[in-house]
Amino acid sequence: MPQVLARKVGLDYDARMTRPRAGMRTVKGVSMARRKKIYEGKAKILYEGPEPGTLVQYFKDDATAFNAEKKAVIEGKGVLNNRLSEFFMTGLSQIGVPTHFIKRLNMREQLVRQVEIVPLEVIVRNFAAGSMAKRLGLEEGTALPRPIVEFSYKDDALGDPLVPEEYIVAFGWASQQDLDDIISLALRVNDWMSGVMFGVGIKLIDFKIEIGRVWDNEFPRLLLADEISPDSCRLWDIETGQKLDKDVFRRDLGNLTDAYTEVAKRLGVMPSNVTHRPKPTLIN
Ligand SMILES: Nc1ncnc2c1ncn2[C@@H]1O[C@H](COP(=O)(O)OP(=O)(O)OP(=O)(O)O)[C@@H](O)[C@H]1O
Ligand SMILES: [Mg+2]
């Protein structure tokens, strides 16, 4: 159970420590400073977690686009994405969407449940943009008749190609039952995210999620994994149409950190807001 795990882990784990406290559980007796790296991707690093079945997800400042053809280091991006992903995952779990998120550990790291990633990018679109706009010759921002869920096969070498559901089932990447569950999970995420964003004057154009599988007593369960952040969503200001997501980087539209900071500010999840204590007002 994630909550039980969180409580257990929360008692004795502090990622900022370099030496284990007396009685502290460490990864195989090794302090977190020398923890094992499991995987390094374009935007994040996964480390072995403090308990079996957990991982530490570290958010880097690296930005990539067009299958890593375009690269840059954007100072502060990792910190913002860590906070924003925490905000979205926590909110979604409060409405009953199962997620891998356990707790945020520090500015750049969060503790998550280890999953078997389903090798699909699950994309939900409310308005035409990006590859869909190009493929169908639609103007970006055109409202779609209804939210559309599409899948691409996670394979960087192939450029994550769009795949029909039949491929997914035939090649065994997910069963038909999994797919039905993934679609309904993705639509719940879409409804919640669209509403939250609308509330702060932002249109959720589209987003991508990853799904993971865990085994609870031989029973497979699907969880929302990876991250939800402006790296994986298209977010447009409702009034001005200004882009507040990774397209700012892809298309050289300005400062990416400023755009992500704007999203974080509107949602009230800026680190300064979290720790902010209003000063007492002096009355003459
Ligand atoms: N809870 C989890 N358990 C195991 N793996 C996870 C979990 N959450 C995310 N991942 C995987 O961790 C990696 C995160 O790193 P990152 O997002 O930087 O990868 P990437 O460069 O996008 O590459 P790719 O997703 O193609 O592997 C991804 O491979 C993602 O699928
Ligand atoms: Mg990724």
C-alpha cells in the first residue's frame, strides 16, 4: 500500500543527509550519497529507493526536444517540475486516481513506487496542436469534437511512433482490458487537469502520461507514473493564447523558466508561496 509505505519510509529517510543517522535504514546499508543509479533519461534520473519497491526520481534541468536533437540546460526547470508534478499527482490521488507518487523529498527529488512502465506514451488531446495539427492540416488551437486519446510506442530510436490499439494488444504491450482501464484513467486525469487549469486561466490543449504496472499479491494494478509537468502538457493562457509549456523551448518563444514559474505561481505551488508566512501588519 503506498500510504503505508510512505509512512514507513517517511520515518527514517532524508535525502539531504550524507551520513546515515543511528538506526536509520539505508539502501543496503549505504548512505543516500552513494545510492545506486538505476536509469538516467533525458529529463530525470532514477535512483534505488530506501525500501524495496521504491525509487527516488531526480528532476534535472536538462531540456530536450525533437527526440533530443535540440538540447539545453534551463536553470530551475527541475525544481519547478518536481513541485508541479507533486501538485498534480497529489490532487489526482485525492480524487481516486492511483499514482506512483509517495512524497516529495527535497527541491529536486521525490519518492515514488517502482513500476513496470507500459511502453506507451498515452496522449490526450482537447484542441489540435503539434503533430496532430500537422497530420490533419488543422489550425493549432482548433477545438476537437471530444477529447481524443492516442498512443505512441515508447522507442526513442523509432521516434516514438503513433500506434493503433490493435498493435498494442497484438504485440502484447498491454491487454485489451489494460487499454480500457488506461483510457478511462487518462480521461479522468484530463477532466481534473482541465478543470484545475481552467480555474487559473489556462487552457489544457493536450498532455502525455505514462502508466506503470505494480503487483499487489499477484494482482496487477495500473498506476499513473513518470511526471505531469509543463514538459509533458501544452498549456495556453486563456486570454492571450500565450504558451506556458515546453513549446516555448521547442519554438524559441522566450524564457522557459519564466513560463513554468507563471504556471506554478498561478497554481500557488511556488516554493516561496509554500514557505511564505505573511508578516504582521503594523497599525499606528
Ligand atoms: N515509478 C516508476 N518506476 C519505474 N520507471 C519509471 C517510473 N516513473 C517513470 N519511470 C521511467 O523513468 C524514466 C524517467 O526519465 P526521463 O523522463 O528522463 O526519460 P526519457 O529520456 O523521457 O526516456 P524514456 O521515457 O524514453 O525512457 C522514463 O524511462 C520513465 O518511463
Ligand atoms: Mg520522459
